[in-house]
Amino acid sequence: MVLPLKLLFPMPVRVNKPFRVMLIDDNSIDLKINAKIIRITELFDEIISCQSGEEAMAYFITHINETDKLPHLILLDIQMPEMDGFEFLDNYKLLPDKLKSRPLIAMLSSTLDFGDIRKAEANQYVITLLKKPLYPTQLETIVKDNFIV
């Protein structure tokens, strides 16, 4: 079976300003460090920080009719208490299509668990799995490969 070119080479998403990124991580230190790295790159105009998957889901529900306030990219930690990154993705897929059509998701983790890595890479919403710590070059590559800013 031959896949359509669009599936093999997805087109970058054109972004209107402001260009937003959402960080979802239960570790406040990681949130601060990653926000600092994001600011250093000067790639994004706004950073939305959430300390849990629940807080991120609440953000989406709160802005259900304001798609212009949604992030363009989500950086999602895998290992979090209560709602881990995979549970967030399970809840995320239940959101209305208009909320899911905009953000791309990259998972962040320090895990060496091959099962987690395979699960992240197999998820339809996840464009990549990034190893912690986050590096500016990783963000630059994601933006260059996936967005037209």
C-alpha cells in the first residue's frame, strides 16, 4: 500500500501571531527552566504553564469557544501524578475537534522505559518525544519542521 505524500511529508502549519506554547509539567523547577529556555529561543510570544494534566484540560475547557487562545505547541511531561501524560492524551482525544485541530504535541521525559517511548511515538497526537532536559535546538527544530511563523 502506498501512503499519500501528505502522510509521508506533513505540511507545516501556518501560524498567526501570537505564537503560543503550553508547558505541562508537575515539577515547578522544570516548568521554570523550560520557560526560561523557551524565552531564550525567542520563538514563542506566549508561554502557558500548567502544573498538571488536569490544569491543562481545564484551560482547554475554559477556552472551548476561544480557539485563538489555544497553544500551537504543547510540551507534555510523561511522568506526572494523578494524570500522567498518557492519561492527558486519553482525555485530550475526547475534546471537540476544533480544540484538537490546532496544537501539536511533543512529549518530554527523562524516562528510559522502552514501553513509554514506544507508546509516545505511537500516539496519533504526538509529533515527537524529547528527552529532558529541553534544549533550544530541539525547539528550533520542531518549529522549523512543523510551523510557518
